[in-house]
Amino acid sequence: MKNKNTKKLFVIIIFAIVLIITILFIKNIHTKSNYQDKNKEYKLNYFVEYSSSGTVGVIKKTGEEVIEAKYLDIYIPNPEKDVFICVNEDESFIILNSKGEEILKDYTNISVFTTSEGMLDFEEEVLRFEQNGKYGLINLDGQIVANAEYDEIKSLKNKPGKLLVKKDNNYGVLDSNGNIIIDIKYASIVGDGYCTEKDG
């Protein structure tokens, strides 16, 4: 009888220990997950601010206004960096930093790439510019990563960091550093529509 009670007590203790370890493990995963989510949100430094009149500006994550809400639209390619493509009422563009200074003035017809259909998800590292009727790529610091030698440059939809280029009626793909990752020799190239969890 004593032996049976001892075994029963031993099983209960083992079960309790396993239960406590499981609870602590789940709590630890949940805490890490919350930390990662908060850390991800923390990295987003800039947000579009909407005024009551329908115009837009930019605010910091602290709520401080950095660009006055007077533009028709503003594109923020990378919310961690202070590069804002501001659309004036006449639909002309001006590119500003967080001090309200005009930047990237040496380039013409700068534009952002949208990476998904019907969404305002942008390429976060590069912008397109035009020179002598051809297109190239610059990074957000204003450095050329691909010379203006392409007839077209478009985002390969649902493939962030991949740019579809056209040259001499052939297509290829560059990465956001300007490296050729698919040779420019194909009649057409289409993304497969899949993307990784990291890329959204």
C-alpha cells in the first residue's frame, strides 16, 4: 500500500514539473514574440500624417511633425530612413529629408517602385531615375547602383528587391544593389507570385 502511494506521489510530482516547464516555455515564447513585434514597430521612424483638409505631411514615431501637411501625397520608400517623395498640388515632385531640405536634386524623374498589386508597398532600398531617355537605379543615399542604360525598369511584383529591366527588347532581373541576377536575354519574365514570410 505504501509502495503504491509512493508511486502515485512520484507520478504527480513528475506531472507537475512537466506542466510547470511547459507553462514557462510557452510564456518565454510569447514574451520573445511580443519583444520582436515591438522591436519591429520601433524601427519604423516615419509615418504619413493626414490633415483635416486632405493634405499630407510626415511625422516621427514620437508624434513630432517633420514635414508640414501641405502635400497632395507623400511616398516613404523606407520608414526607417528620412527620404520623402512629396507630391505638390500641380502633381510635380520634390524629395525632402526630415529637415525639410531638398535632396537628390542631381537626378531627374525619380520614382518609387511598388512591390505588390494595388498596395502601397515600396522597394525599400532603391529608386528609379531617368537620364537621356534611359533609366537607372539609385539607393536612398543618392548613389548610383545601376547606370541609366535601360529602356524600362519595373518592380517584379511580389518579389521585393528584384527589379525587371528591359534593354534592346530583352528582359532580365537586377537585385537592389544593381547586380544582374537573371541575364538580359529573355523575351519576357514574370514572377511566380510567391514570396517568403520575411518579404510579406
